[in-house]
Amino acid sequence: MLQPTLFPPPSLSVSEITHYLRELLESDEILRDVWVQGEISNLSKPVSGHIYFTLKDPYSALKCVIWKTTAVRLPLTLQSGMEIEAHGGIGIYERDGQYQLYVDAVRLTGEGTLYQEFLRLKARLEAEGLFDSERKRPLTELPAKLGVVTSATGAALQDILKTLRRRYPLAEVILAPCAVQGDEAPPQIVRSLAALNAEPGIDLILVARGGGSMEDLWAFNDERVVRAIAASHVPVITGIGHETDFTLSDFAADVRAPTPTAAAEIATPNASELLEGIRSLSERLGFVLLQTAVVLRRKLNDRSSRLEMLSPAWRLRSDRQKLDELTSRLDQAVEHRLQMMQSDMRSASRHLASLNPYAVIQRGYAIVTDQTGAIVRSVNQVQVDDVLDIRVADGMILSRVLSHTDELPSEGGSDEQK
């Protein structure tokens, strides 16, 4: 019979052992990063936004949880019975002691193999230079004719046409219909691309299809399609799947759009924005023309003034003004000269008047002349009995010389001596 130990091991509570197991599982390197394959069952999507389901195979079942933040980014819609591969880490829900997979990524079964093929083909084509940025060509800003490679009955075509009618109804659309899924899709896509490249006047080609799984989109990872897009002499825009979907065709295209609608938006300008731009340019043009007209008018006026100054008429007017000024100055000079001459003449007249013998006569003197009219200035000019004319102030006196002497009476003598 076993004897009780003196030092029994401590007992653990259920929550303690569960917590211990949780830490043990979540610290395991393999269980923290694992892909699990199985069929979805017991799918539940409560209002919280989280997703709960069970992955099962013929022998076992595994509880799975996808939190809301991850659920909104899932590339596919989960349904019961769907075969998937779920990625995440193993943990324990401590309340029930249930281990479960916390899922952070989901893909359809078989996509793992497809993805490896995708990476292999991408590396080979990339090494050939098919994805080089130097090969990318600029898009036509105002395309007149657009080619579309897609299914004639798919939603992608309707999205493209609706977007084009709304944004840029001037563009002509040429559809080259083809299958976009399945084995027959790659050769049809290649033929459609070739047909549009042979069509004259095509400015852009849109290669598009709606969303789907990696297997659904695999035609656009086909090497034939990728090489046909790279060889197209017309620029190509791809709009394949959803925003998170990437195909090798996207890498080969000149521009990759996240959706078919976005491809149509990238390919065309917005008509309303063009009209607004035209109105703005028209206003700017009007302003520039007005400013130019003002500047040209100012230059014209300036040159007209300069030309007028150089014209004979302007010089004639200027010379006439100068002539008027010179005439005025001449008149002033003549007037001044006349005044000076008049002043000189008056002065001379006064001087002459002072020398006028007749003026002397007026003061009581007389002028004596002989019969020849010569003025008698000396007694030596006359003889006794000569007849002399004596001119006084009021007339002439005829006289005869009785005698003459050269002696003058002294001043101050008696009246008889005088």
C-alpha cells in the first residue's frame, strides 16, 4: 500500500491549468504560424462582425475564429461546405478550455500551389525584363477610341461603360469579347489583344474582369496573356479583380487599376473637369488678351506720337511756332531799336536846335551876309560901300558899309562907346 508523501505537489485549479496550456500552445513556433486545410461547417456571423466556424476533415474538427478587423478584409465570402486553407495561430479559449485557431488569412484549397506557380512565373518573366518600369508608356490624355478586353456578359463591362458615359461620353468604345475564366480564356484574351492592336486609331486598351478567387483569375497569370500585354504597341490598363488582387498581367501592363471601374476612370478625363478647365482657360485668355491689347495700344500710341514728331507736318508746326517766336522777338527788337533811334533822334534834334543859327537870332543876334550870300565873319571880308544883308529874327535889313574897324568896344563901356 502506497504511503502518502510527506510533501505532496501543489494542486492546480482548472483556470490555472488552462492558462498554462494556453501559454504553452501560443509559445510554440509551429502553432503560432500554421496553415490548416479543411471544410467549413457550423459557420456563424453574429452582429459583432466576428466569424466563427469549424474546419473539419474525415477524422477531426477544429474550432476557428476570425475577428472583425480581419473579417472585413477577407478576399472571399466564406460559406459552409467550402474547402479552404486558413492561416493563423493555435490558442485556447479559457472559459471552455477549448483550443481553437485564430485565423488571420484565408484562401481556397489549392491556392497555395497556384501561388507558388505565380511566384515562379513572376520571377522568370521579371528576369526577362517584361515588368521593367522603363517599358511603361504614358497614357493618352484625351483618348478618342478605347479598346476593351473582357467578357461581353460580365459586370465588369457594364461598370466600364457606365463610368465612361458618366465621365467621358466622347470616347468610342471597341469591345473585343473573350472568356475571362477557364482553360479557353488565355487564347481568347490573346486574340482579343491582337485584334485591338490591328484596329486603327485605338488609343488605349482596357483589360478587365470582376473579382474572384486566385483560381478564377488565373487566366491573367497565363504566360501567353502576360507576353501579349507586354508586346502590345497600344498602352494597356488592367483592372482585374478587387483592390487586393494582383495578377502577372498587372505587372506587364502600363498601368494597373484596382478595379474595372477604376481602369475606366484612369483611362479618361472627367468631362465636367474639362469644361471647368476650358472655362478657366477662357477667362484667363480673355484677361491676357485684354492686358495685351492695353499694352499694344500703349505702344501704338507711343509710336504714333514718335511718328508724329518725325512727320513733316509736326516739324512744320514746330517751325511755325519757332517762326512766331522769332517774329515776336524781331518785332520786339525792331520796336526797341526804333525807340532807341527815336530817343537818339530827339537828342540830336535838341542838339541841332541848340546849334541852329536862327535860334540864336531869336535871342537878339543877327546873321550878316554879303551879296553873294556868304556869311560875314570878319571885318576884313567887307569894303566901304559894300551892300550887306542883315537877317534878324523877324526879317531882313539891307545896309551899306560906311566904315569898319577891327577894334571891338570894351565890355562895360559907356553907351556912346558901344
